[in-house]
Amino acid sequence: MGSPQLKPERRHGSTEAIEDYAKAIYSLQQRVKGDAVSTGAIADRLAVSPGAVTTMLKRMAEMGLAEHRLYHGVTLTPAGEKVALEVMRHHRLIESYLAQALGMSWDKVHAEAEVLEHYISEDLEELMATALDNPSHDPHGDPIPDRQLEIAEEPGGAALAELDPGEGGRFARVSDSDPEMLRYLAEREIFPGAELQVSAKEPFGGPLTIECGGVSHVFGGELVQRMRISRD
């Protein structure tokens, strides 16, 4: 006998690919504050051809998950947003469970969640959420949609690069897509929730010296662009 096959419950007749597209479009729409997203941006995000994107968007439009106007871009319908938010809930709960319950390092949980997000049942989702006491954020600081698929989006915060000497705040979130960057921060014991302050800033886009827990660090390049700081 062969090994049993995973048979996830699909939303709105969606497939793994449609879920990936819905999640990508949702994320890109947040960047443009709800405006339409270009096919080029989706192609870059998912590393596929523009032609493949156009074909998929047509399919999603036929399913009532997206509105696509040629040369104007695409937006998700309420049904499409529901698909995206449910996949995001799965992804971020899985990341949280792997990190908190199983002790997996935060630089590894994203890759695992990218696969598992498509295959967990609603029962398993609920068990993980209960075991973790219904976390509001994942290990990287991203908000987790609740059971009703509502998401309490927090203010985006400022990129660390935007802060001047003497300014600081709480390290709120960081992209989970670069494991090397996450390992770099973990080695310095800097995680979301840490209080940071800029003590020096070199001109012309140079590095920043920051203070965290009484320790000085010099950060620059892409890292200070991706780290988001809440100054509330």
C-alpha cells in the first residue's frame, strides 16, 4: 500500500496555487494601501512569468476571488480576501507553534509554514491556537488573523533607517523571508519587542549605531530598511 495522501479542505474550491496567489495579492495590496496590484508585481513576488499570472488572475476572477482589469491591475474580492486571510492564519499559527511549542529557530519556521499552511485542517488549526493561548502575533511580529479572519493591523511603524540619533522605539516586526538576516539578529538576541535607540548615524545612507539592552550594534544596508520600529 502507498502512503496516505493529504487531502486538505479547500476554501471556495481553491487550490494551493490559488491560495499562494491570494496571499501574495493581499500582501502587495497592503503595500499600496488597497490599490490595484500590477501583474508584474505579482510575477516578481511569486517568481513566475507575467503570462502565468494573467492566466491565474482570469481563473480567480471567474471564481469570484479577484477583480482584474487589463492594464489596471487586480484587487481581491471579499471572498478572495477570506482565502488569503485564512492561509495567513494557518501560516502564522504554524510559525508560532513551531517556534514556541517545538523550539524551532525563527529563521527556519517560515519555510516549513510555506508548505504546511496548505494542508492543516481547521481542527488542527484550533488545537494549535488553543495550545498557544491564541497568540496575536507570529515570531516575526506579524499579526495573526483571528478565528473570524479579522486582522488587527497595527501601524506600519518606521523603518529603522528613518530614525535619527536620539530616536528609538520598540522593534515591532521584520520580514520572515530572509533566514540569514533573522539568524544575524538572533545571534545578537534582538527580537520583536526589544527596545532600540539610535545613537549615531553615518551620512549618505551609511550605517547606524543602535543601543539594545546596553549593547551597541552597527547595522546598515537592507537590514535597517526591513526592521520596523514602533514609536507609539
